Amino acid sequence: MIICEALCRAHTVRGYSVTRQVIKLGSSSIASRDGLALDVIAGLVSQIASAQRAGHEIILVTSGAARLGSRLLAFEGPTAGAGLALHALIGSVRSAVDTTDYERLAATLRRFEAPEGGPQAVATALPSAVGQPALMALYRQLAAAVGVEVCQILVSRSDLESARAMGDLGQLLREASGRGLLPIVNGNDATDPLSALDNDQVAVAVAVAAGASRLLFLTDVRAAYRDASLSERLHRLTPAQARAVRVTNGGSGRGGMGSKLSAAARAACCGVECVIGSARESDVVSRSLNPRARMGTVVRAAAAQLEPGRRWIGGMAYSAGSLYVNRAAEDSLRTGSTLFLSGLKRVDGDFAAGAVVELLDVRHPERLLGRGSVALPSAILRLLRALSPQDVACVISILLRLRYAGPGASSTALTHQADAGLPTADAHHEPTDAQASLLDTDSYKDCRELAAGTSRASQEAFAHLASLSPERITELADSLLLAQPQLCTAFLLDRGFLHGQVPTDRGATRVVRNIHAVHRESLVVYPG
């Protein structure tokens, strides 16, 4: 669900070259011993106001709701006194926003320190639900003091999984920032599980949806560093170089520097230049808007921004897993072809058909080749990966035989099995014994071809089929039927699978050869 708190009229500065920039402010940037570093937040809001007056459009993705909510809950319980405490907090911040006495700002939250042995928040949802309105009240008061109106937008995983929702979000962000408002976006931890998404990924989705030219990650260090001692600073990186950096997560944020570099790489592949810098730098916003400024770590945009119709798959959609392909498959993708099973070498993640996944180079996983919507669930892709069309046909034939003539088969399937003169599974036998009879390489040609195949992938596929439980066989076969009904129908009507024979007619052969891992129309291939 996307929630817009307010859209009020504001003037737009004319006569300037407008840059639309997304700023992601992480938990580690605004964390302090007392809860939130109000000096950092106040300083950043002031910098954003200056950038807006200079004609730039700014969108802020912020963390901190759960941290503030935890402090409010620890102070006097879920509700008691929270309103008065927040009122005093806002009053103090507003009166001090134009001063440099940042210690006075930070001291305001010290009253929210949990007492010794007091209650501890054990979940994310409740602190986030308490902290979201409190954090927005803080931002509204700070922004109002410097002449800026804000609007709040909460983004859930369901939004990232909907092309329409993200298209609406992009339109809302462009309209709001174009009117001089400051959109403040946050991942909705009150409704999403902790592991569903993080604000680094939300920031990329927001930048791509809004058509931003730059994305600034603000953290608690001045740049990304190659070493833990922060002595070897990384200056300018390509997307592949950013993904290849191995860092140790630090700070109090969810993602850490590794998450930011990975997110920056994906944004850069979509045409959004990324900068990683320190939230405590006094002019970090204005410097980040200057392409010539040397600051932080810059991940260069790999190409122009994606066309609107390609933005959801290419940069906004929640990624459910990864497919690793060989060089031949990459070359084919770059010529406009689709991803066939023979070029698929590895599958990471558990996902259903239709999920969006990333495409990676199997030899160099740091190379993000593109993204697309899968045509088959992950379990089927693992079974069929790297197989030739003939081997794929053998796997499907065996799987359907195990499903409709095996120990878990229905009475109708068993009748067909008996009519075909095939041995039926004895109810007193163990399932593995019944399955073994249907996997006999002497009796069934499809098993013989697959087990004796020259490729390692075909032998692994046969071993995998032999290890499946009846329940798993049913699950896999039914998911294949749902994902590829035309393919399965060709085998079921032919009925040769009951005898170990794959269909040989031209129509069935054509269907098998056209099986692909990713829907052709969904593919977004990034520049090489």
C-alpha cells in the first residue's frame, strides 16, 4: 500500500536546470546513543531546502522509524505520555533549528533512554508503527522551519511486486517534487517482515520510478572502503566493480555498506549515478549535485535511464532470486533472444513462475547482466538447468510418469497404468521401491538416455528425480503443469511417457525446443 500523507501547494523555482535526486538516509547515519542524531537530521533538511531553492527536486528515503518508536515505547509504554513527550521534542527542535547548538538538539531525546531493566522491544512492527508518525512529525516541523512542506509515502513489498503500483508511485513522486514538496519515503516495516526489503533497495526503486538522475546514499562514513581500517578509499567504480567489493557490514543499519554497493550497482545499470557519502558532511547535498565534485564513492551510471516501460522489471521490482548464465547465453540475450534452459547454469532463491530475478554471469557473478520474469518456478529450473531439449523432454516424461503412475498417483492414473501393461505400485511396498521400478533404465528409454547422457547436468537431473518423495513429485509435476500447460498437454495426450517414450511428433518437439527460463517480453538486458 502506498500512503500519501499530504500534498500541499508550493512554488517551483523556474529558470534553473532541474536535477531530480533521491537521498537515502540510513539508520547508521542518524543513530546516536540517545536515539536519533537530531543535528544530522536538522542539518540535512536545511541542505535540502537550499537545494530546492536552487531549482533541484529532492526525494528523501529515510530510516529511523523503528529506532524512534523503540525510544517512545521504552519511555512510558506504548501510549502513556508519548504525545506530551513528542510535543516537547518538536518544540525544542523547532526553536533550535537555526542555531549551531547541536548538543541541545541531541539532548532532547535523552529522556527516551530505556530505564535499567526496562521493557525491550523485541519486534520491528510495533516500534515502526509508533515511530512512523513521530518521525514524520519531526520532519514536518524541521522542514516547516526552513519553508518546506513534506509528504509521506510508505512503500511495502507488495508495491515493489506490482508494476502498476510502482508506476503510480513514480507519477506521485514526480508531481510532488515538481511542486516543491519534499517526499519522504520509508519501507513499511509495520506491515512487512523484517527481511522483506530494506531501504537501500527501496531507494533504488524510488530513484528509478521517479526518473531521478542521481542517488545519494548517506551513511556514517565518508565513502566505501576496501579495508576495515578505512584507509583504502574507493573513489569511482563501475557497477561490476561495486558488486565485486567485499566489505564487512557495520553500523546500526539493516543493510550495511555491502547492501549499498549492491543497490548502487543496480541503480547505475538503470542509468542512475550513485554517490556514497557521509551524512555529517556540512555540504554533502550541494556537493553531490555537482558532477565535478570529488567526494565519497561514485558508482557511475552504465547507460542512459531506462525507458518508462522497462523501469519496473529493470530497477523497481523486488528481486526473488538469481539465474546464472554462461557466455553463450549472454551473447544470445544481447542479440534479442530469450534465455533457454541450456544456457542456465545455476539457480539461487526459491520463487514461483512470474517472479522477477536477476541474471548474472556464472563465471563472474559481479556482472549483473539484466533482469526478467521467470517462466518456470525455481524448483523446475533447478531440475532442467543446462539440459539440451532432448534431455528436457526425458525429464518431463519421467516426472509425469512418476506423478501419474507412481505411488502417489490417483486411481485414474493407476487405471491408465494397468491398461498400458505397466507394473502398478503395491500399496505394501515402500514408495522408493515403486519409484525405482518406474526409473529402471532397462525398461524405460527416457531413463536410459538421461542417465547415460554425456553431460553432467543430465546425470544430476536423473539422480535428482530418483531422490524425490511422492509428495515432492506431485508438487513439481503440478507446478510444471500450471506454468507450461501446452507442454504438459502434448505429453499427456501422447501417453508415450507411460512407456518411457518422449513424443516425437513435430508439434511436441517444437514446444520442447521453445521452453525458456525467462519470458522474452520481460527481459531487460543492461549494457555490456
